Amino acid sequence: MAVQRLENYIGGAWVGSQATSVHRVDDPATGETLGETPLCGADEVDRAVRSAQAAYPAWRRVPVEERVQYLFRLKQLLEEHAEDLARTVTRENGKTLSESRGSVRRGIQMVEVAAGAPSLLMGQALEDIATGIDCESLRQPLGVFACIAPFNFPAMVPLWFYPFAVACGNTFVCKPSEQVPFSQKLCFELIHAAGFPPGVLNLVHGGKEAVEELLAHPLVRGISFVGSSPVAEHVYRTAAAHGKRVQALGGAKNYIIVMPDADMGPALDAVAESAFGCAGERCLAASVVIPVGDCHGEVRRGLVERARRLVVGNGADDGVTMGPLISAAHKQRVLGHIERGVAEGAELVLDGREGARGDGNFLGPTIFDSVGSEMHVAREEIFGPVLCIQPAGSLEDALEITRRHPLANASSIFTASGKAARTFRYEVQASMAGVNIGVAAPMSFFGFGGAKGSFFGDLKAHGREAFDFFTDRKVVISRW
């Protein structure tokens, strides 16, 4: 992949940017410069939005059965280029190839579900709501939507949004993370090959200025966002103040409760993979494990043993089981969290700083024990391979620990007790809950999104809720 300056995709064509500022994109494992992302300003964002708006009236009138044919073609192209896309994700993000392949597969599943729009867009009807009067409820598109995507799943996350939006009859502007632009560059090359009409799907690069323009642009009807909670709240407040629909998926501090009756081997395998998979850079990663009762020692020993077996290195290399962090700056932030945890008195039982090699953004898995809820490492989203152990005396004590935290994205329990599992699923506040599951990630045909400070909005991502977010309900009452 030669060093290159990225272009925008607007109106069905690749267009060079006039931006004077760029973000340099480096391979997080090797430091090799891969390219430059133009930090586009308001004018270029406006051009992309107006292209989408110009395409909307004709696209809205294309029958849904015809609209999804473009998605079927896109799905086939994604299947054919899945390995290229996975290797692109690994090179710009650092994930292992197996992790990248899994994320690409989940993205393709989103296109599959969106292609079910002819059934999933159906409304409701009832005749004779009064004598000679019938009523029907229809779903109709709204116009231009946009997404602001994160760095951690560069191929998958935008596919949570734009297949559903265009299947519903809307047009779209995608702004990928400036840190990982190449995955969406390849996706939009495939979109172009699939033959979508010009302007239906647009790609514009940029940073904060581009985001602010999308949030305020009068032609954008709705915004989808994934990122940290402070930014998610800003996106929600700003876009909502400009009259837009918003689904802003924020940060996480995910708790996993391990009961003494759990099948401990598979449970600890799942917890370790949840905590250290994707180098901990995912919103469903295990952040805090809560061993209940007398299983504390077994949980601690088992997690340390599994973490020590991880092979940290370039995600493209065979045998590597954990890749680097996204950037040198993010590595320093994670190191700062570790130093803060040590200073506050958490017991550092596995120090990942020993694996912080200088030739890449590498950091080894880190485990703290004897963590209290008031500690920085227990409160803050670290977004790296750092796992805290916070023991509890009972299931109720464990649930109370989770309730005290302002974030509630995902949470899981490992147990052989149906009673404990039901109590957990009934009382846990996180909107994505797992029973004997390490990563409580819903499939593409179910909704995705957290609770409390982990989500801002009403309708969540993908699944049936996507068809509600990207359409308006119109009720028609008729008498003839």
C-alpha cells in the first residue's frame, strides 16, 4: 500500500480534497506511513451533503425491491474482497487477522439484514376503524443521514448504518475516522462497483471541523455516532439542538460477574478473550471482572495464566494473538491509566508495560487486583488491554457495583445457576447482557446499544430498530 493522500467520494466519483491539513496514517505495528487523511472543512462536507440531497428525490422513488438489489451486489463484492478488506483493517488498525476477518464478516451480515427491507419496512393496516373508514401506517424515508465512525472497527461500524439507511430510501454521507480511512476507501470502491446511483452514498474525510459541520448542517436529518461517552453526549446535544435524529453510542466500563459454580475453564477463557481481544480497544471488552465469594483466587490465577500465554506482535504475523494499540498517543494514555492505578494502591499482578516495545504501539496485557470502585482504573474507560479484578461477597453485592457506575454498555455473568442467571438478566442495567458469554455482542438482526451514559438517543443501531431510526411513520386515514 503506497503512501497516498486519500480522496473523498462524492456524487459517484473520487474527488481530491482541497484541505490544507492532513492526518498522517501509520501502521500501528511497524510505524510505516500508509497515507494522509485530508482534514476536510465545512465546504467539502457541504458538497457531500448536497450531493446526497440532490440524489434523494429519485432514490426515494426507487421501489424497495430494486433498492436492495444494489445491496445484494455489494454483499457479493464484499464476500469476494473480504480477505483484502480484513488485511486492510489489520494494517491500519493493528488487529490480528482473525479479529479483522471476524469484524468484516459481521459487517457483511449487516448488509444481509438490510437487504431484508421489503419485509422489514412493511407497515400496518386495519379496515373499518370506524364505519367506512380504514387506517394504515407507512414507513417513509426522511432524506440525508450521516455517520461519524470510530477507529476501532473501521470496516464494520459504518456498515451498521449506511446499508439500512439506503435500503429505507435515504441517502448517506459517511465520515470514517481519520486514523483508519483505508477500510472505507475499499468499501466505497466496492460500492462504486455495485453501481449505486451517484450521490446515494458519499464519503468525506475529516476531523473535528467536519464533524461539527455534519452536526449542524440543515440538510442532514439524522446522525449515527460511535465513540467515547463525552463526545457521544456532545454529538447528541448538538445534533438534537439542530433538529436531527441521533443515535450516539458512547463508552463502556463492562463488568463480568463470575459465580463460584461457573464452569471455570471456559469461563476464564471467555473473560480473557473479552478483555484482551482487539488489544482491549472495543466497547464490549471486559473491563472489570467480579469474582463472587470464594472463587477469587481461582479467577485471579486463571486470568494471569491465560494473559501470559498471549503473543503480542504485528497482527499480520502468524501466531500473534494480540496486536498493538492504534497510536503512540493512545499507548501513552493507557500507560498513564496503569501508572494511576499503581499510585492509587491497586495490586498490579501482571504488568503489561514489560511488553511495551519501542518499535510499535505494543503493550502487554495488564491485570490489577484488589480494585475498589473509587479507584481511577475502576471508573475510567481505559480502552486498552487492562483488566481489573474487584471481588464481591454475593451476587447482589456484584450487581450493586455495576449499578454505581455511570456507564452501562454490556455486562455478563458466568454461572451454572438458572436462578442467578435470571436475577442477573432481570436486574443488570446494561442493555447488552450475556449469560456465559464473554462478549455480549448482538447479531446484526438484533439492536445494538447501551444504557445510562453509554448511549444517547432513543433508537439503537442495526436490527429492526434501524428501520425505525431511518424512517418516519405516516398514518393515513381514508374514507371513500
